[in-house]
Amino acid sequence: MYLPKKTYLHRLDPRSKAFMLAFYSVASILILNPLLLVLLVISNIPLAIVAKSLGRWVKTMKSIVFFAVLIFALNLLTSVTWNVEYALTMAARFVALTSAFSIFFLTTTPEDLALALEAGGVSREYSLMITMSLRFVPTLARDLQIVTDAYISRGAKLDAKGLLNKIKAYTTLLTPLIVFEVRRSLMVAEALEARAFGATEKPTLYKKVKMTGKDYAFSLLWLILLIIVIVLKVTGVLY
């Protein structure tokens, strides 16, 4: 989750940080060596330090350990020859992608992202859809906790033993949670209509995003790194 801080990365335009995401995304796909992918993940640590968000970045990495292990297990079990290196590569690729996106969203507000998308030619409807989907992830988690606490206060047993029993217990939370979110979506729709969203007149933006010299320098750095990775892959040096 984004926290306002006065750092170099926080002040950058989201479009310049998109070049960073492009580098990590392409590099994660092209690199097949799990050790190099681990180094790719480690390279995010200096960025997290510059953003003064190392603790929150580490917390994000801890939260995806389960999914990384699950990806490793699924790839190992579904491979014919039990290819451990391939399974490690898939898990490390997921971690590398997640670590880069974590840096991006720790230093970028949904509002700035929406403005950058619109400045890049994306329609307001699509930019709103993207930013709202990001904005309501923590809200959904909070709503789930509220519903869970309400069930527990009424004597519901959600700590049943056994995986199947736990899944069965938590499925009872789906109906109230869905109703909760449908009501919230109606409230959001009414708020958008009250603010004349979708009107033919182009709205006046209270804030404009603008690329500065630092943004162009940051973009150029990651573009050069991206070209280097592609050249090394084409020439066979990188595997």
C-alpha cells in the first residue's frame, strides 16, 4: 500500500517507472536461470531503500512465499521428468515480477497512475477501472475482516481442523461478503453519477502529470538495461 514520502522514486512520473516494470517483466520472461532470477529480485532492494520502503517491501515478499511455493509444487508435479530447475525458474519468475510491481505501487498513488494513463491516451473509463481495482484491494481485505469478526462474535467456528473443514467454514463468508461489495459498488456508482462522470465535456484536471529531466533519465536507464538484456538473450549469452 502506498505511503506518501519525499523520496526520489515517489516524485517520479508513473510513466517513467513503467520503464522499470517493462525491464523486470521482459527480463523475468527471458531469463531461464533461477540464480539470475534471484539476483533480479535482490536488485529491487536498493530501489526499496531509495524509496524508504524496505520494511514494507520485505513484508510484501513474505506474503507471497506461500504462492511461490505453490507455483513450485504445481510445476514440479505437472512436469513429466520432475524438472526441479524448471519449477524453481517459474517460482523465481513470479517472485521477480511481484517484487518489481511492489516497488511501483509502494511509490505510486492510484490517482497519479490514473492521470498518467490518461496522459498516455487511455480513456477515462479504462483508467478508472484499473485504478479502482487497485484501490479497493485493501478495502476488500478490510471488509473480509469485518465479516469474519461479525461471524466469530456470533459464535461461528472458523478455526475448524482439517483443510476441507476450513474451506467449508470460510465459504459461508462468501454470501455476506458479496452482498457487502454489491452495496459498495452501488454507492460508488451513485457517487460517480453525482460527479457527472461520463459527461461529454472534458473535465478540468486539478493536477497534471509532467515528465521532467529526472523522469527522462530514469526512463533512459531502464530502457538501456532492457536493450542489453534482449541483446544478450538474442546472442545466446543469457539463458
